[in-house]
Amino acid sequence: MTDPILFSVTDGLARITLNRPERLNAFNADSARTWADIAREATTRDDVGAIIVDAAGRSFCAGGDVRDMAEKMGSGADITSLAEVINSGIRALVESAVPVVAAAHGTTAGGGLGILMASDYAVVGEDSQIGSLYANVGLTPDLSVSAQLSRAVGERRALQLVLQDRMLSAAEALEWGLVAEVTAPDAVGLRAEEIAHFWLSGARGAYGQAKRLVRSQRSRTFAEQLSEEARSIGAAFDTPEAQARIRAFTQKR
């Protein structure tokens, strides 16, 4: 049996690959549990400094496997439980101090949109399309879509996406701020790797803490966030990494 999610770590780079291409990488119960376990491992290993989330086949992620839901899920409670499992993996990525880049080629729809937004930097192909489409099958947004979409693009645009069956083009997704870069379809993975290696070759600890500060700031008041920034930069200053880079900077000048 083929693993529904693939995972590897090489020289500090963790790669999480959605691997149900015949179902457009839609989640079923097996892939949900595997996703959650892998996301937790990737974000807690000391040897991981950056994460790529990509996918096999012609699409990034179609969200939940609707056919599997219809055939194997007996009630709404089953759907809720499945969503909660996937959510735990999303939270692991979002709440961690490890930067995440998504290589989201092809189509991203439904809960796949939440997987995309669990990354901190998203690269898509020129032919990519991104949409919600939940209501097309009578369902409502899950997997962090309602939580993250309006933060990413604004409330009015978020409503446009969830209240229509509209699929954004790659250019529209870039203009809306939903993705960071658009590249040739066959270069999506390569560009994601370049971004991840940029983090790894730089001050990887500082990039991770910068991600954490931005991602977690909504849980604090303005004054609390300023205090957390002050604490964080002080802690960073004391690290060997920062000390070496500061010395190099001052000697160069």
C-alpha cells in the first residue's frame, strides 16, 4: 500500500508530500492521521530548519475526499473528527517556529486552501487555480479556511471566494496576496526548494522566530506584542548565530 503522505528530512530540510494523486490528494481518514503525525514530527525535530509542503500528481490538494465521505463516513460527527485530526497538523505548522513554504501546483480547492495557508510562503504555477467550492456539495469551510482566509486577503474578498464557485487564477491569487510567487508550472518545486535553502543558509533561528512573532501576534495586546518582540530580539542577540553574524557585519563595515 502506498503511503498517503511522504516525509523526509535532508540537511535540515523537511519535505511533506501529499501522495494520493489519483484523488487529487484529497484527505481520507488514513491521510488525515498520517498528516497530523508528520506535521508534529517535522515541527518538533531539532534537525529541521525549514519545511516544504508539496504534492504528487497534477494537483496540490482538493481538500476532503467527498467520495470517501459518502461511502465511509456514517455521520457528521465522523466528518468533525476527521477535520479535527487534520486541524492538529495545520496548527503544528502554523504555530511552530519553523518557516514553511508550499509548492502548490495545479488545483487547490476546499480544505486544500487551508493546507496552502498553513504555509508561510506559497509558490504556485502560472496555470494554477485556487478556490473554495464547499457549498457546491452543501458543506461549509473547514481546515482553517474561515480562520485564515480573511486574514490573508481581507474579509470582503474572503466572502467573494466562499460565497461563489469562483476559482482564482494564479495571477489573481498573487494580486490578492493569497500566494507569494507565480512561476512556470514545471518550476514550482524548484523555486520552493530555493526559498527553503535560503532560510537554511541564512540565520535560520532568526527566520523561525520572525515567523513565530508574526503568526502569534493576534493572541497578544499591542503592548504585549512589543514586550514579546523586545524579549525575542534579546534572546536572539545572545545566540552564537547572531553573535557570529554581528561580528561579520561590523568587520565588513
